Amino acid sequence: MKFKPSGKGTGFADDPRDGPPLREWLEYGWSQEAAIGEVEVEGAVARYRVWGRGAGDQDRQKPGLVFAHGFLAHAHWWDHIAPHFSAEYTPIAVDFTGFGDSDRRPSYSRMQYGREIAAAAANEGVGTIDLVAHSFGSLSALYIASQRPDLVRRVVIVDAHVFREERPRAPREGGPQERFYQSREEALARYRLVPPGAWPHPDILAYFARHSLRESEQGWNWKFDPAIVTRMAEEPMREALHGLRVPVDYIHASRSEIAGSEEIEAFRRALPTCGTPVTVELSHHHIMIEQPVALVAALKGLLANPRQMEEF
């Protein structure tokens, strides 16, 4: 986002008191057009959003910066974040199958999600990628980094409990059912974050909610497949990460409901390639909703300092 010098020492064309600068910042990100890509991966179509496509051969030579969403989220969660990296990267935000606008499957696999990341990058013709993964998307991002060090240069994890011991879950009979609403307004009124946080920006929350819905003959329903809860494969994901040589960074929300000091230390012990964690203050788990500008600043600060595997 570019601001004209005003001569007032603020750097803005207008005094910030004349309007909410965060609203302008958000509108800038949301106004940047993304192309929709799709690629078939093991029998289902995975869709993704990409910024800067068709800008010429020079842009095609940029590395990719792939954003992976959290649980029950989708690619649009990155619409106000990803465009801020288009000068240095080809930003790509994936919809894992079963989420967003991607196809549904009879069953799901987080290892497969890693392969969907690689497939989107290959489909866009980027030779190497850096990865930014929030929460649920983190294991899949780290997994593909462990399998494809030729493709993945670096991974930035955003507030995830990757190496926390899993708590036993009670078996569910049949799993959750698809729910339909009579109107878009009724569905939007039901939209909730999990965990809820405390200071979600209302414009961002409303934007995510709108892009979480689709209309059918039966009414309005959420895009994600509710069967994901019971149809996710049990896989030795964490074991597959031992020996990971790709540089890793960790961004932590100061008031995270899911990742505290114990989870961060467990992450660093398991992945010696992890740099010093960066904390975003005044934020709960969903940093892109509560502190989006700080998240972009943290990512830019990390990515501006290249790290090589030889460091480890």
C-alpha cells in the first residue's frame, strides 16, 4: 500500500484522523485481484488463489509464497495479507480439499494436503516456495517441506501446537451433519470463530463469513465438509518431520488459546532448524483477524532475512 507524503510529517496524503487507516489498509488488500487456479490431486480438484499471474516472464521467475489456512478456514483468510508480498513473491493461497472452494473427498489426509501445496506451486510454474501456515495447516506444510526440500526453501508457522501430545477424543457416531439455513443472513449470524479470541476486527470477520458460505437448492450452508471431523486419516505426521533440514520460523500470538510456552519449547526441541520465535502482542490465536498489520510486519521481517540450511 502506497501513501503520498503530505508535508505534515505523517507520511499520509490525508491526516490519519480524517479516516480509519486500518480500514483503508484492509480495503487495499481486498481490492487486489486474485486469479483462481485449480489442479487435480489424487482424484479431486484443489483450488487456490494467486496474485500477480500474467504479469510477465519476470514475475514468473519470482519464488512462490504459499499460504496454508487453519481448520474450517479457507484461502480467503489470506486475502488481506497475501497481496502485500506480491513485489517479492508470487503469493498463492490454497483451499485444501474439503474446505473452501475445493472438491470434497470420501476421506482426507494431512499428508495429502502437503501434496496439494506442492501441486499448486507446480501448476503455477514457480520453482521454489516459502510457506506460511496457520494452525491446522502447519503439519501439512512441514510435511511437504520434509519431503520436498528441493521445492520448499523455508516454512513460517503461525500459532500452532504441532508437537503437543494429542488429547484422546471420544468417538463420534456418524459425525456432524450438513446444516442448511433459510437465508444468507441467518447463516452469517451463526458464524463463530473457534477459539473465539477477544478482539476480532468486525470487517475481517464479516469478510471471512461471507466467503465461507455457498447457496444450493437446499439453502445456504458452509463450504467445508463436516465429514472432515471423522474422515481424517490417522498418519504418523510428527515422526515424518524428524530430520527436517529446511529453515523454520515460528510466529506466536501473545494471548494464544492453543499454543503457550510449553508448546513453543516442544516445537523448538523437535525442530532444531527453528529460529527465535516472534511474538505478536495483543492477539489471540487468529492473528490475521486481531492483528493483521503486525502479522504482515512480522512475516516481512522474517522473510527479508534469508536463512540457509548450512546454518544448522
